[in-house]
Amino acid sequence: MKKLMVAAVVATMASASMADISIKGDAYIQYVDRGIGGSGSDTENHKRVNLNVIGKSGATTVVASFRTDDNTMARSGASNLHQFYITTKVGPVNVKAGDFYSTIGLGAWSKSEARTDALSLSTKVGPVTLGVHTADGTTKDSSSGAVSVPGTTHVSVAVKIASAKVKVINNPNAKWTDISASGTFGGISVAAEHLKQKAVGTNAEEKVTLLHIGGKVGTVKWDVAQYKNKDAAAGGNAKFSPLGSMLVGTKARGITATAAANTGQFSKILGASISAKVAGSTIKVIYSKNTLGVADKVTGAELIFTRAVIGGKLTANLAKLSGHETDNKNATNRGVRFDVKF
């Protein structure tokens, strides 16, 4: 497939009169003082530049994404091609093919997972959108080294009912089904997801449930979310962060260095947040009562400050963990990061 992709890139970009070529990207740099899990404070920094080269010709778009960061050996000091795909339309069918990231449902079980030699097809039949997605197996980095991500083929059905969007995704071979729904009712936003994967071989049954509601009272935005992960069996999701937490989700926003654990490491997260704009800045407070693993009751408390400055966004945050059964986990991480899009 990659040889076909290269040929498509050449064909798309060969004629300047027909092609529309653009470059977009984003970057961040962050500094963190980590107190959680150490014998004192541990200062570290992380940075990343992501560059997207986009070529368009008619209904066809070719995207090549290059990334440089200090999180993986392949990208440290050099750009690494991490996405390479084509989108087009063949009659009524939308086509996306290549190497790209994909999310299942609302992302509570699997968010922005890298997929190799993937193909996604979708089409509308009246109010219903039908889809199929297939991809080869690959590997990803984790705290314990390279982790194998199996190939997948799943089908989906999505429909909008009044103000609600409902989607069902099923993988008959891997024996999992994901159901998600979202909508706004009377000014209150509601999002829900349930994933069930049957036990296959030595792999235990996985059940993940998410419920998130939110709204506004005057200028104050509020949100409440509950995440459940039966027996903490679905432990691989590092990019999902309930309520926009910076204490949970080590690979949300690229890398969130103040995060102490990943969402999948918890069997339960129950939290609430409030945020408001004050003098041009946004201040957000998050409080959560959680179960890390299957029995460790912990509490999370966060303060997040964001402000638009010099063409980007400055974020400063405090992330405190308490109640952990290991004393040195009961501490605070402090961070500052600057994000920019161009």
C-alpha cells in the first residue's frame, strides 16, 4: 500500500496548476516539576514539533505528517513520518487509506490509536452513515516497552436522532461492541459510551463505560464525568483524559508530563470540574475520587490556568494526588507549557 501511496503523492503534487499545497503544524514545549512518585522533586522538559504537508487535487487530499520530539528515539533530533494517508470520494463512498490515527467511539476505550496500512470507507443511506475500517497490526511505545496492537476490522452504523448522535461499532472477530451517544438537551450536553469485549483466549473480558454531562451557569462552565473500567482490564488507553485532566492521561496533548497515570490504569474515575474566564484567562478546577487499579482509593485535585499569549496558549497547572497506598505517590506535580498552531 505504501508504494501506491507514494505514487499518489507524486501524481497529486506533480501539477502545480491543479494542486493546492499547504503546510500546517503545531508545537509545544513544557517544563515540569514532578513530585508524585519520587523521593523529592524531579524537573524535566518535553518538546514536540508536528508538521503536516497537505496536497489537494479535486476531491483527493494527500497528507504527510512529520514529527520531531524528545519522547522516542526515532524522532529525537530528526523528523519521523508518522502519518501518511489519502482521502477521496468515489461516488457516494468516502475513502481514507494509509497510516493514520483512529478513535473508537468517544475514545474512552481507544483514542487516537496509530494504525498502519489502514482503510476506512463510509457512505450515507438516508439519515444513516455506514462504515467499515480495517488496519494491519502494529506496535506502540509504553512505559514497559513496545506493545503489540493487533490488526482490526470493524463495521459501524451512525445515525442522528433529533439532537442526539448515536453510533454502534462492532468487531465480530475480536468480539467487541462499542455504543456511544452524544447530544445537547436544554443547554445540557450529554455524552455516553459503553464498550464490551468478550474474553478471548487468555485475555480477560473488558467493560468500559463513560458518562459525561456539562453545562453553564452564567459565565461558569461545569462538567461531571464518570469512567468505569471493569477490573482495570482495559489498561492501554494513555491519550484519553476525563474532564480535560492533566493528572490523568500521560499521552494526552502529545505528552502531559504532569499526569501521574493513564485512564486505563483506573477501574473508576468520578470527577467534577468548573471553569471560568477571569481577566482574559481561563481558570479551571478539577476534583475527582478514583480507584487506581482495583482497590487503591485515591483523590485528585487540579488547578489549570490557560491564557492566549504571543500567538499561542500558555498553560500552568498543579496536579495533586492523595490517598495512595504508597507514600511517595501522595504529592504534587507542577507544570508550565506553551502550545502554538501554525
